[in-house]
Amino acid sequence: MHRFALIGAGFIGGVHAQNLAAHPDVDFALVYDIDHARARQVTDRHNAGATTSLDEAFDRDHIDAVLVASSTDTHAAHLRQAAKSGMPVLCEKPIDLDLDRAVEVVRQVTEANVPAMVDFNRRFDRDYAELRRTVAAGDVGAVQLIQMTSRGPSLPPLEYIAVSGGQMRDQAVHFFDLARWTAGEDPVEVFATGSALTDPRLRDYDDVDTSATTLRLPSGALLQIDCTRQIRYGYDERIEVLGSDGLLEARRHRAGAVSRYVGDRVVDDGLHTTWFERVSASYGAALGHFVDALQNGSPIGPNLAEALKAQAIAEAATLSLRSGQMEPVKYPA
Amino acid sequence: MHRFALIGAGFIGGVHAQNLAAHPDVDFALVYDIDHARARQVTDRHNAGATTSLDEAFDRDHIDAVLVASSTDTHAAHLRQAAKSGMPVLCEKPIDLDLDRAVEVVRQVTEANVPAMVDFNRRFDRDYAELRRTVAAGDVGAVQLIQMTSRGPSLPPLEYIAVSGGQMRDQAVHFFDLARWTAGEDPVEVFATGSALTDPRLRDYDDVDTSATTLRLPSGALLQIDCTRQIRYGYDERIEVLGSDGLLEARRHRAGAVSRYVGDRVVDDGLHTTWFERVSASYGAALGHFVDALQNGSPIGPNLAEALKAQAIAEAATLSLRSGQMEPVKYPA
Amino acid sequence: MHRFALIGAGFIGGVHAQNLAAHPDVDFALVYDIDHARARQVTDRHNAGATTSLDEAFDRDHIDAVLVASSTDTHAAHLRQAAKSGMPVLCEKPIDLDLDRAVEVVRQVTEANVPAMVDFNRRFDRDYAELRRTVAAGDVGAVQLIQMTSRGPSLPPLEYIAVSGGQMRDQAVHFFDLARWTAGEDPVEVFATGSALTDPRLRDYDDVDTSATTLRLPSGALLQIDCTRQIRYGYDERIEVLGSDGLLEARRHRAGAVSRYVGDRVVDDGLHTTWFERVSASYGAALGHFVDALQNGSPIGPNLAEALKAQAIAEAATLSLRSGQMEPVKYPA
Amino acid sequence: MHRFALIGAGFIGGVHAQNLAAHPDVDFALVYDIDHARARQVTDRHNAGATTSLDEAFDRDHIDAVLVASSTDTHAAHLRQAAKSGMPVLCEKPIDLDLDRAVEVVRQVTEANVPAMVDFNRRFDRDYAELRRTVAAGDVGAVQLIQMTSRGPSLPPLEYIAVSGGQMRDQAVHFFDLARWTAGEDPVEVFATGSALTDPRLRDYDDVDTSATTLRLPSGALLQIDCTRQIRYGYDERIEVLGSDGLLEARRHRAGAVSRYVGDRVVDDGLHTTWFERVSASYGAALGHFVDALQNGSPIGPNLAEALKAQAIAEAATLSLRSGQMEPVKYPA
């Protein structure tokens, strides 16, 4: 049994709490949130303990691993404390929106030799994992072209936009990670262009809601990602991988499987309403992977170095959004 | 080049005329219709000759094959004349609605040793042919269960109903032929039940518009057919074959491939509006098969003996509709 | 909070245990199983209490509702004890394989005025519930034809077959319940025919593994059900409802959404491997419905009287399997 | 009846010949090909006349319209002769690979006031036409993002590549035309990047076989096109239009509708093997449009000015392939 402390009891903290409570090899020991009442709500639901002291969460005598689900600007500090206390840590993305600061934190955690994982949970989505497995097995030959679609149901609140780092660092970064992981190559160049089509105030934040991004891989393979913040037909993501021997597609998910044949149309159940319905299962699977790694010392999925790479791509894409030209991706040494 | 005479210049005659005109190895020589003006319209369109004498159509000096597409009650007479004149013949179904008379006609044609085919055109539908090929190749193992769906867009006129022989002999018979052909076995028993749901006047003709028919094959395999005359979503047919090693399905066809994602629904293009859009290609393929057989002496697809078997099943099904019990199928000796 | 006792800690008892533990308004108090060790395993996992006395489960001072998931031959006794003790009860199907005994038990529970539900969980499947809602709302007009498919991945052990009551009472009965519920009418006649195709030893039990059943409804609408015990492509169920204004279909479920385009084929993820993956969510939803009914006094979904009706159809279908003719359905008075 | 002369009797000339022969309002009068024997083969098949004099094809006393399907480098000359003789003309794309020369030719034809159309036949594909109609009707709101996929089954011969103008001018240009036409806006900027992945010799021609192109529209809407020359799963094209109110998709076409459920996979019929199977119907529809325009004086679909615009986009895209940055599209004045 691994004793876990959870830091952060907001929406995504609540999701992690449920998975921690359900995992057979996890002892869900502690919850910390800057809002003590919110922490208490979570512990009440799951029979865990709440604490008002962050240090308790990093006390290696009573805790075996920390799950960081607090706000973005606190991730770096928690990761540093994990390094100091030698505490294994599973952290929500990003490490830090400032790439230099992120690099420095990763250096500290790496030197401390602490098992650490960034929660790019989509890697644990059943379909994306199957896609990657099939590509890695060589079943579609050499990767030539990848198409990724990431479309959210509604524009996040502007307060969120303000601290998000922009569409590339906040939304596309998930797919930058999937891209590297699926293709098995690190993109060398990136081009991005975007528009603010749903809310002109995005421009005040130098941000966009609709973007088209193109990546070049060392092999010459290409990758297109379209990201939109707000669509009117639910939550939509899909991935297509064209290889020299065939095509793979992780199709859109539907919320149900009922068809209505009326007149000259067939009306099917549409997509999930929210992103959470689509990807919720992957959070539990990601936690499972982390716990397995702790138990067996097996390699950790998206480790900090990999997360840095995804951030580096997002950085170059953000630059390209402004420059209007292909930008080289500069990976941290 | 095979010189063809066409008998019958109604709707289906017009379809055959177009296929005769387009076939590279066919010389579309002659059209006869009891309505001379109607024959003339067809010949004008396709540069063929019209005749007002039926005998010309059966003149072996100038004609190599006759295609019979006239009204049902004339089929037997034309087939007999083909037997007498030694003329190869491709005839629309049925041979004759009266099974005894049909048996007698088949005897005559068979004795005359004339190449003859009944136009159960669905055997030449690309998907159904693929289904049968796959079953025959043993790719899904032994057939255990077949489900067939045959649904028309609208009730035919009552005048047609009056001379159609009823839903089993007119509509289901196509699928009785497909059933035998696909399963590779002759059904031994049949149960049918039906209702007149769209127009109560059907009962005046002792007919139904909605029926559920079950066949038993000698191997113990079962077959369900649902037939309806009038649906509100186009023209619908599909077939499913469950074998001991897997399932095969010839899916519904759609009129187009456009999807509209709006709100929580996905709206796709629906089915074809009419039966003709769905199966038109199979008429040309059936003609091609017949011409090939004439050229190469290869076996003829649905020959008269096979057509009789399909009629025998329809006969037993019609009986079951009234008796409410499983009836044995009595095949002509 | 409703205090629940669970009777039966086998596979399906384990499923119920998990749902009881997760339900926010349920206090999962007690587990009883004739095999005490097995009960203990379940309670250990979920922090519930185990008991070796059946009476404790029916003690109204400490328990608010009982969930019966023990073996079929014990259902009647537990339902009688629920009647005697005035205990609300959610019982796995069937009430009792002997229809007369089932009728008698239902009489007792009804007289005791105890809230009681039979767990025909498929009613709570998202897609089937949507189907029924749409039909009930009149969105496809009057029901004319229903097609149901129920196909299991493998033949149950013969020991199970021996006590199952046969394919109609054990497998088809779920769909007889769905049929009534979806159509909003009680079938009046039934025809069934079947074969033992996967294991000839089924004949020793007078049972079949492959059957085609046809129901007639008072309106003249028809219903076809094909049931097979063993297919080679996973677990398969689907329902189609043809109405006078359109068609509804609850399609097959797939285990994933990955497509592989290779050569001239597209290879998609197939069906779930087991029935449980397909319908597991419906167990939780059924429990939710029962708890809601307890809380609000709202009407209970498949109540005992409805369960008896489904059994009556299964009874007539079993008779038809032998008689080879349409049999009237005799509903208990 | 419109008397048509066909110039060019190669593969695509043969396709046009068949459509000319089948069109009820067309008198298929004449065929000219630089290879007289080849012209003769086509006229033999369709009962048209062959000529060895190009002038006969432009003789307004005997011909009402010319269809130009000869090699690319002859288009400009034939268009000029049409202008001189006042002959309506339907011309295969492109006008001329040299944009300046194309502009000059269009000026001459326009001044001659001759009805002229460039055969961007995909506009007449049933699904793409439906897509455009739906967008134009405002049914998905304002266009925000378009995704187009164009993937051929095999690399054309290098001799063809050598005179093709490169992937943008030869392959992508069809989709540049569809893009403008569907979006209802003229792209202002384009970015393209590409690789030679299937045959390194493409680099000798400064060409690519795999490309990712991004267009920006004046409204800020974005458009992504991926083009590949050689895939291993048939011929693949599809289009997706994301609007502010929903998503439209013209899906991939399948060559058949048979599904095979075996083990844990469902194997469906794949895509067409060749591009021609996928789009052949659109050639007839394009001809129909042109004949209608001649008869009714209705506006002509892709006229020369529109074709020039598509070429201008291809020109800018070709430039971007080399520059690695967004290039402005310069439309001819």
C-alpha cells in the first residue's frame, strides 16, 4: 500500500481523490488545499485525513507519494519540495509556464533522483495508447503525416486565459506531447497561425482561440494540429497517423450509440458535452501507471524531461504565432 | 456480339434497355411492347429497332437472346415461346404466380435445353455477392443464423397488390432466393406472420404489409426475414450472416457521406429514397452474367430450377401466414 | 442514507457490492453469503460488515433494504422473507423458474405492500432507455416492427444450463421485458424455434443455443428476437424499432474507437469481449433507480408484476419451441 | 442538341467521350487527337466522327462547343483558338502552368466573351456540393476552420512529375479551388511545407510527395490541407468544415458496405483503389452543368477567373514551400 497525499482539492483534485480512493494499492492518506474547507469536503467524501500543514504532505515517514493538483503557479514550489524531501511526485502539467524556471526545477528533481511524472493523461487513453502501440510495432510502417484535432466546447473564462500561457502552452501542449510520443521523434521546426474568432477580447491577452499548427520531424514527416477553444457540438478530439503502410485513426467518441432514421437523414448521438466525459478514464489509468512504477521501479511515462520537451515545442509555436514563419524548436540541453 | 430483343418497355424494360445499349458485347436489336408507342420511345432513345410482331423477337435468324420484362402474367407464354424457338432467355421474376403452371413451363424450357435465367438481380449486388463469396469460402465457418431486412419506401398501388401474389411471393421471394444461395442449403420449414398496418384495405386482398418470417435449414441453422412495404426513411435492405467463426453484414447503403455535427447530435445523409437507387447497378451486372454465360457456356446464376425453389418457399410462407404454424417447404420434384 | 444488506457474494454480488459502496446515499451495511468466507472477502474490500445469520439481513431495525443476488433457487425464499419482515427488496431475476411458484410469491410480496424490484438492468442501459423514451414520446410514430439481437460470447457451463430453465427463460427473458417496456404493449402470441448448434449435449437438457423468436402485439406490430449463446466476435446485443414515422436503433457497442486502414480494408476495434463490459454501467443505474424510489416513493421500474409478464412470455416461447406453432401468451391474472 | 468536339483521346478524354455520348442534349460530333489512331478508337466506340484537322473542331458552322482534354501544354493554344473562333469551351485544368501566360489567355477569352469553364470537377461531387450548399445557407454559422485531405494511391511516373508543375499546382490546386468556393472567401496568406518521403528522386524535380499547407482567410478563418501522393490503403479524400454553429464533414468513401466481425476486430470494406472510382461521377455532373449554362445562359461554375485564383494560391504555396514562411497570395488584377 502506498500512502498518498493529495495537494489541491479543486475540480481536478476531486477527480484524483476519487481515483486514489478506488485504487486497490493506494492508501489515500491526506489532502492539503490552501482552502482548508475545500480540503475537508474531499476528505469527508473519501475517508481520508485533511491537513492544514503542507509539510505533513511531504513527510516521508507517513507519506509515500504526493499528487500535485494545485494551481499552475504552485507546481514549481511543490516539485522543489519533493526534490528536497526525496518524495515521489505525480504533478499536473505544466511544470511551470516559464520554460527557464521549469528547466531549473527539473534539474533539481532529477538531481534528487526522485521518481516524478507529469500528468499528460491522454497517453493513458485507451485509444491513443493503442495508436502508439501500433505505430511503435511498425504495423503502419514509417510515420509520414499526423493530423490531430483538439476542440473544446467553450471558451474558458478570461481570468483563466490570463494565466494560461496561451493556447499553445495550455491546450496544444497535450498534443505536442502525444505527437512526440506517437511519432517516436522530436519535432525540429514548428509553424503556427491563429485567430481570435469567438471573443475579440482574447487579443488583449495576445491569445487566440483557433489555430493551425504544423510540425516537421527529423525524418521529414509532417504533423498538423488544429485547436479551437469553442465549438457548438460538444467536445471533440481525434488523431490520425498516416504511415508508409497504412493509416491509423483514433476516432471521435460518441456519447451514445442510438441512431434515428427519419426522412432522408440518420441522426446519431453526438459527442460528449464536456472534455471530462471524454478523457476521465485516462486519469485513473495514469495514476495506475505511476503506482506501478513506484512498485516495480519500471520507467515512468511522461517524465519531467519529456514534459519539458512538450513545453519547448509550445514555446516555439507561440513564437511562430507572432513571427509568421517556421521556428526551430530549441530543446533544453 | 449478341443480338438481343427486349420484350416490355415499361419502367424496368427501360432499365434493361439502357444496360443493353451500354453492354459492349450486345447488339441491342429490337424492342417489342404491347403498347407500340411505348416501344418506339425506348428505341428512339437507344437507336434500336421497334417491332409490332412478337414473332420477330423470337426469330433465331436475327436474334440471339430475348430479355423478358413484360407484365407478370405474360412471362409463362414468352418462356414457352423461347422453348419452342430454342431462344436463350433472361426473364424477370416470377416465372408464373401459379406454382404448378411455373413448374410446367420450367419443364418445357428445360427439355428444350435453352439457356434461361430468372433475373433475381440482387445476387449481382456487389455487397451480397461479396457476402456469399465469403460464406462459401468458409471464412465465417458454418452458417448458424441469418437476418434479412427488406423495407420499401411506400405501399405499391392496390391494383399492383391485387396481381402481385402477396408480400411473400412478390417481395420476400427475392430474399428467399438470396437465403438459399447465401446459406448453401434449402430451407425445410417456414413460419410467417404478418399484419396490415399501413392500409387496412390490404386485408381485402388477403395481404399484409409487415411480416416476420422464419426459415429452418436442414443443418438447424435459422433465418429471419422482416419485410415491410412502407417506411418513412427511404429504402432499406440489409443482410447479416452469423457463422460459427464470425459475423458478416451487408450494411444499409446511404445516399451520401456528409455528416453534420450540431448540438448533441450527428446528422448523416440517410438511405436512398427509392429501391431503384439502391439496386440499379445489379441489373447491369446480372445482364453481364447472362451474356458471359452465352459466350462461354458457363453455368447460369439463378436458373429456372432455382427460381422455382424460391417460389416454393414463398408458397409455404404464404400458407404459414394463414395457418399460424411452421409449414414444410415442398420443392417441385 | 439507506442501510443495505446484500445477499449473495458471487460474481454478480460483487458487482452490486461495488455499486452499493459507491452510491452516495447508501450505507453498505451487511453482506450474507451461504459461503461465509466469500462474504468476508467482499466486506473486506468495501468496509462493510459480514454476517452469518440471514435474519440479520432482514432486521428492519438495522437494515432499510435488501439486495438479493444469491442463486436462482433461493430468490423465492428471500422474497417471502422480505414480505414477512416488510423489507424493501431489489432482486435479481428470475423470481422463480416455476411460474406458478413465482405467481404465489408475487402475491405475498404485493399483499405485504413492500417496495420490490426485479433487476432487469438493461432497462437502465443508457441507449435502451433513450430508445424507449423516444418511442414513448411518439417520435417514430406507432411501433410496427422490433428486431432484437442477444448473442453471448460462449456457452455457459452445462451445470448452469441444467438449472437455467432454458434459453427462453434464462437469456431471452431480458429481451421479453425490454420488448413489452419499449413497445408499450403486451405480446399476445409467440413463436419460437431453435437448434443446438454449438454443443449437442444441450439436447440432453431439452435446450437450444440458437433461436429465432417472433412475438405478435395486440396492435398487429411484430417483434423478432434472435438469441445465440456462443459467437466468436465478442458480446453482441442490439435493438431496432421500426415505427410508422421512422426507425430507431440502439447499435452494437465497440470496445474502442481505433480504425486501421490497410490495403483494401478498414479494421476497427470490435465488440466487448464479455457481456459484463457491455452492460456493467446499467447495474449501478438500476440501483440508483431503486434508491430514488425508496427516497421519493416514485414508481419502481421493473416491478414484480412486470417481471411475471416477462416470465409468462418466456413460458409460452418455451412451449412454442416444442410445438412448432404460434402459442398464446397467458399472463397471470 | 449541342454538337461537341472533343480534343484529346487519352484516359481522361475517354471519360469525357463516354459522358458526351450519354448526355441526352449532346450530339457527340467529333474527336481530335494528335494521335489519329487513338481518336479513331474513341469514335468507333461511340459512333462519333474523327478528324485529323484541329480547325474542324473549332468550326462554328458544325460545332457548338469544344471540350479540351489534351495535354497540359496545349491548353493555352486551344483556349486562344476558342477565343478567336468564338467557341464555347470546357477545358481541363490548368489553363497554363505559367501563371503569367494563363492570365494572358484568360484576358483573350474574356474579351472574346466566350462561355468558358475549367473542369474543377470536384465541385460537382455530390458530397462536396452538399457541403458547400450547407455552408452557404449559413447552417453551420461562420466558417472558422477547414481541414482537407487529398491522398493518392501511388506516385505518378516521374515523367509526369517533371511536367506537372509540382504537388501544389498539380494536386493541391483542386482543393485550393474547393477551399475558396466552400468558404466563400479568398485566402490571403499561405504557408506550405513538404517532404519527399516515397521517392528521393522527387528532389531532382524540386518536388515533394507529402505536404502540409495552411491558408488564412480574410475573416481570420484557417484552412489546413494535407496532400500525399502515395498511400497504401487506396484513394482517400475528405473535407471538414468547422463553423461557429457546428461541424460539417464530407467523409471518406468506401468501395463497399460489407462488415466482417471476427475475433476482437470488425473488418470493413476499404476505400476505392483509384481516384477515378471516387470522383468519376463528378465528370458527368460537370459536363451537365456546362451544357445547362449553354442552354440557359446561367452562370458557369468554375470560370476562368476562378481557375486563375486557384492557380494563384498554388503559386504562393509553391513559394512558401521554399521560403519556409507565410506568403501573401497575389491574385491577378
